[in-house]
Amino acid sequence: MRVVIVGRGRLGRSLALLLPARGQPVTLCAHDAPVPEAELVLLTVNDDNVAATAAALPVGPIVLHTAGALDLDVLRPHVRRGSLHPLMSFPGPERGVPPTDGTPAAIAGHPDALAAARRLAELLGMRAFEVPGDRRLYHAAAVMAGNYATVLHDAASALLAAAGVRPEDAPSLLAPLALASIQQGARVGPSQALTGPLARGDAQAVARQLDAIEALDPELAALYRAVGAYGLRHTLRDAGLSEATKAALRVALGLDDAAR
């Protein structure tokens, strides 16, 4: 199959290295350059450029985009349209190409496009899965799991540095704990994997931590409260905490419903 990748961004350039190494030759071109004849065109351009780039392509080839948040209508007028979105961060070949074996990849589209997307994913060793619903929610899930996990890691690093640890050491010191927690959640489910004062119902520890964080940075305290509130209401919904313990935790977190 003749494959053309349109878009010389981080993902496009990474796939242009990965696919030939797995036996699939590709041609990489910029989004504003003429596109060679192909059986499959993979658009790795910025989200804002997907519709215009697709509209400029000749109708006939299978056309896939790699935009996690966009539906397939942006690929009109192409009938055999679909998507392939790896659930992985690609920082660009200059920083390193991540391993793709076992990486999940969301696919969707016309049957021919779906088959092509699955073939590319499996060629890369990825685990293809279909997303038939709202792609905005799918992409929001990816953002929270990937990007916002990094934000939480940054916030936790700020707290550790405020406790006296060298700021440059804080992220690496916290990384093993963060990675182990996520891996445990993948194995047994988040509700069973969650540990710490919230999971054991230690309202006094939560209150003491919040007092210290509030004095340091009210914005960090608000983040701690928001994440703790979600964990209490959802992640620990079936954890067996008594109503008295839940009430104490709500008070410690300063939730609006604590006095109800």
C-alpha cells in the first residue's frame, strides 16, 4: 500500500521513522505541498488545518486523520474516511521516539478506513480499539490521563520543593510513586488502587495538609480540594467508608455539601 503522511509535525515525523522500520514505506510531505499519488493519506497536521488539507486532496484514497478531538466530518468530501489516534505522547524525533508496542490506538471510520487504520496500528505493535461515540469526550479522557497527570506531577513537585527538597530533584523523586499508582490502577481498577489519607478515611491528615498548602499557595489548595472531592464522590464511592467518615472528609476538604 502506498502511504503518504501529510504534516511534518512531531507525530508525522515520528511515524515517518517508525512505519518504514516495520516494513511500510511512506512519503512525508508538508501540509501545503503537493501530495503524491497514494492509496492511503494520513493527515498529521494541526487540528485547525485538517479540514482544509483534506478538502485539497483528490477524492479516491483512504484518508485518515490523527486528531483525537475531531470527528470524521472534517474529512469530507472523502467517503473512505477515518481516524487513527495513538494514546501516546510523541515529543518529536529530536527528543526521542517512544516505543509503540502495546500502545493503545483509537480508530474509527468507514469500513475500508477502519481496516487501514487497524493495519497501521497493528504494524506498529499498537492495540487498536474503536471509539464510536463523542470524540471530544474521548480526547478529554486522553488529556486528563496524559497532560493533566503531568500538571498534577508538577503541582506535587512544587509541594515537595516547598518542603525543602531541591526543586530539580522533586519530579524524579515523585515519579516512581506516580507511575506505580497508575500501573496498579490499570491492574485492579482505580477504586481498589487508591491509597493514602482519603482512601483510609483520615480526615485529620487531609485537614492538616490543606492547612499547610493553603498557607503556601491557595491555588494549589484549590487543586488539592477539587481532586480530593472527585476521589471521595466517585473513585471511593464503593470503598465501604462509613457515612460518618465521609462526612468528616467532606468537612476536611471544605466541600459545599459538608453542612447538609
